[in-house]
Amino acid sequence: MAKKAASKTANTEEKLRALYDLQLVDSRIDKIRMMRGELPLEVKDLETELETLQQRIDRLEGEAGDLNTEISHKNISIKDANALIKKYLEQQNNVRNNREFEALSKEIEYQNLEIQLAEKRIREFNIKIEQKNELLEAAKEKFKERNSDLDLKKGELKGILEETRKEEETLMKKSEDFASKIEDRLLRQYQQIRRNSVNGLAVVTLDRGASGGSFFVIPPQRQLDIRNRKKIIISEHCGRILVDQELAKEEEDKIEKLIS
């Protein structure tokens, strides 16, 4: 009977060790992916910002181009108006009565007003073009800065990918090895706790009588049960699997040697 009990205790302890080993390796994988995971988001954000800036640049250039086209049209209108004024002045020299002279004078006056209006519009368009160019210059400068930032981020991401790919592959293999030593029901429970945890911790140690990451003190008898390693205990407060610090230290040293 004593031999059977000892076997059961050893089996439970082995499960706890396998669970904590799996947690240690998975946490390292999480850390690698966290480092890498922020950079792709930053790269994506910069790419989106650059796309928006390019659209703004294109729009400003288009608007400035439209204004220049309007100026060209107004200059043509001024040229046409001056041609008409010249013609009307010549016609005034050959009028037969005052009524014809007055009619031509009104046409000349009208064309002069058209010229003044066109010149006014040209001045307004030039002011708008100057404003557009200022905005365009600022947008281009910002685009240049952000594009430089993007190149740096892409380089950094590439470096991390190259640096961590081999380590991640090794850790993933170890994670699979440790997971294979854990019965399916317990492994599913571990994975579910990880999914529901903000920091991905499913197995934690006791810290001054409380579960890691929790401020709730565990009753002394419960702490003794955890140290005895005779059954798998889950914290009522944080919902995580609990192991004692001595076991944790032993497994941490083992994992460090295993993957260093």
C-alpha cells in the first residue's frame, strides 16, 4: 500500500513539474513573440500613416494643379478681353453716331471689368496655391521622416526575426515535448487557463503565502498541500495552478541548462 501511495505522489509531482516546465518554455516563447509582435504592428501603423500621407500629398498636388489650370484659363480670358478692347477701340474710330460710340464704350468697360475680375481671381488662386504648397512641403517632410522610421523598424524587425527564429523553433520543440508528457485533460485545462490569463501564466508559485500575481493569502493547510505535491491545486482567487517555490527553482535551473 505504501509503495502504491508513493507511486501516486511521484506521478502527481511529475505532472506538476511537467506543467511548470511547459509554463517556463511557453513564457519564453511569449516573450519572443511579444518583442516581435509589437514591431509588426508599428510597421503596419507606419505603412498606413505613409499611405495616408501619400494620399494627402497627391490631393494637395492635384488641388494646386487645378488652381494653376484656373490661372491659365483666367490669363486666356484676360488676353481675349484685351483683344476685344483693342478691336472695340478701333471700331470707335469709325462709328457713325454717338449711340454706336456709347455701345462700344460699354463693351470696353465690360471687358475691363472682366479683366479686373480675372486678375482678382488669379491673385486669390495664387494665395491658395501658396497655402497648398506650404501644406504640401510639410506633408512631404513628414512623409520623409516617417519613411525613415519605417526603414528603421523594418530593419529592427528583420534583425529580431533572424535572431529569434532558431531560439523559437527550439523552444517550440521543447514545448511540444513537455506537453506530450501531460495527460490530455490536464493539458486542455492548462491551455484554457493560459488563454484566459492576460500574461499567459497558467502555473504560478507561492509568493509570501499568496499565489503569484495575486494578493490573496492562501490558508496554511492549503500551502502545506502545495508543498507536499500530492495533488494539483488551483487557486480559488486567480484560477491558476499552484506550485511551491522549491519545485519552481529546481525546474527553472533545469530549463535554463536545457535550453542555454
